[in-house]
Amino acid sequence: MVKAATDGRYPVRVSGPLALSVHPFRLELMQRGFTPRSSQDHAYILADLSRWLEREGLGPGQLTAERVGEFVQARRDAGHRRWLTDRSLRLVLGFLRDAGAIPPQEHGSVGSPVEGVLEKYRSYLLRERRLGERTVRGRVDVARRFLTAQLVEDRLRLEKLSPESVAGFVLDTSKQYATGTMKGVTSSLRTLLRFLFVTAAVDRDLAGAVPSVAGWRLSRLPSSTDAVPFLLGSCDRTTKSGRRDFAILLLMVRLGLRAVEVSRLCLQDVDWRAGELVVRGKNGRVDRMPLPADVGTALADWLRHGRRPSAFREVFLRTVGPDAPMARQSVVMVPRCASLRAGIPVVAAHQLRHRAACQVLAGGGTLGEAAQLLRHHGEDSTAIYAKVDMAALAPVVRPWPTADER
């Protein structure tokens, strides 16, 4: 079957078993508040999925999680990366599942030994360790890969775990990832192994068997290039998105807020009379910080002239699409998009946090004051910024010997 789904501007030629779902999907997205262009871009994913099923000789009922993974890989192999985002895929699959066109979401087979352990591990990370959702997802993903590698004839034999199997997994994984990523993998693996030990799933603590990844924490200087004027200047403050992005950038630059802290900021967290801001940070930490005048002005401008009326209490909402708070990843993209608009090298959100600490030191502040601004639990986490405190380092630097002194 071949079908054309069009609104007069962006035609989609569709074939395959899901062809009749493309146009209703696009219309539903527009009813939910997506722009016509955005709705059409997401519809392209569904159209491509339908064509892929046709090429593979598959029906919608055969679209399991494994088949979805094959579809994603096929698009990557063909070089189609632009619109295949996790969000697009969730929208497409959610629509098809709600319509009964494809099987319900798989949450692991009933009695799956790996999924059973992962469910307990996820609960441990959230309740006992109090980690953020994003961190938990990353650690659970590493745990899933490791535990799946230990399956023998669909049985999880944790009693067979050995230092050799742990080291072998790290070695195999290191062939796929860079040093920075491997540090996260090994850290996650140590956490899993300690969890297995304290829950008596294994009889010994194998966390010490995880090899260390070569790499030195204080080997590089934080970026000190001040691109802030260019980032702020790129925001068109006559538009809603420009007002919002300007306020977000100032929060990162002046107060060193993380992207997740910006996304969690709620209306009741801004105390206008006291000139304070409640920041909800990592591990459930809550701090009250002074609200600088320029940051307050930018926030007020966004709230009065940019933010849409909404039942949500979060300060920063999406300016297009359905009414919803900005996700952490959307906040992360604010300085990146501003960099592209300004025509400068990409500035990541965390670099602005680094910049805030460097400004404290450049103004004569101490590491303790920088740690207080960044809301670190101790000065050890702020030690990296000692390298840019040239005034403090100068007294301990020995002069370079002259020719006469050699």
C-alpha cells in the first residue's frame, strides 16, 4: 500500500503495514500542541518504520523491542540520524501501542532473572543512594549489560561470578568507549557489585576486582575562555524563547546552577521579597542562594512576558509543543544552541558552572567560597579550580634558574 499524508507543505509518501496510521498520528500531535513542522518531522519516523517493516516482511504484531532496535540500527547504517531521537521513537511507539497496532511495551519477561535483580537495584539507587533519575538510568544500563553477559542458558549464575569475569567485561567494554565514558562504566560496575554483596546475592565483595581506568582528574585546566557576552547577546529578548534562554544562561553564569537544578526550579522557589532562590540539587540537597538583581530582572521578564499560562509550577516551560516543563536535556541544549547562534565554539552547560567558580577565584575569593557557590559538600570537589587561581599559586612557584645559577 502507498499513501500520501500531507498538509500541503510536507508530503509523506508511505507504504507498508502502518501507512494508514501516519496521518492520524500527525493530526494527534498537532492537537496536542506540536507545530505542523514538528508533527510532520515525527510522522516521518512512523513512515520510515512502516517502510522498514515492509522491506523486512514483518507485520505490526512482530514489532518487539528487539525489532525496534534493529530498525534503529538500520536507520543509523543508512545515515538517517537527524530525526531519530528517543523522544520521536517514544511518541511513535506510544501512539501505536495506544491504538493497539503493536504489542504492549515489554518490561522484561515474567520471571526474568536479570530484570528481577535490576528492579531491586533500581530501588536501592533511588531510595538508599538517593541518586537522580538520569544517573540511575545510566547505572542500570551498565548493570543490565553486565548481568546479561553472565547468563548461562537463560539462568543468572551469580555464584559463579569471579574477578576474571569482572575484568573480562571491563576489557571488552573498553574496546567500545573512550576513557571518560569508561570511568562511568567502572564506577557503575563497582556500585552494582557492592549491592550484590550487601544483599547476599554473592558471597564476596568483587568491587575491588574492577580495573581502574587510566586518567587523571586534575590533568587539564578548566576552560577559561569567556564566551558569556556572546551567549547572552545571541538571545533575542523580543521573543518568548529568547527571554527564557537569557534567564537560564544568567542562572548558570551567575549562580553556577546545574541544568537539572534549572529544570527543577519552581515558582514557589523564588522569594522575591527576601531576594533569595531555593535550589534543589543532587542527592536531595536544598540550598537558599541570594538572587542577584540582573538574574531577578531576567526571571521577571520571562515570567511576565514569555511564560505561557500553565498549571505546572516549574519556572521554565516549553515554548512550543504541548504545555510541559523543560526537561533537563532541553536546558542542556540552551547554551549549545546559543553558541551556534553566536558563531562561537560550542559552550556546554557545565562549562558555565566552571566559569562561575573561576570568577570567584579571580575576584579574590577562596576555594571555600567557590565550593559554597557550587554547593559542593567539601573543598575536594572544588580542588580542580585551584589550578586557575594564579594569585594563590604564585607564592609557591619557584623561579626558573638563570644560566649563572645552573
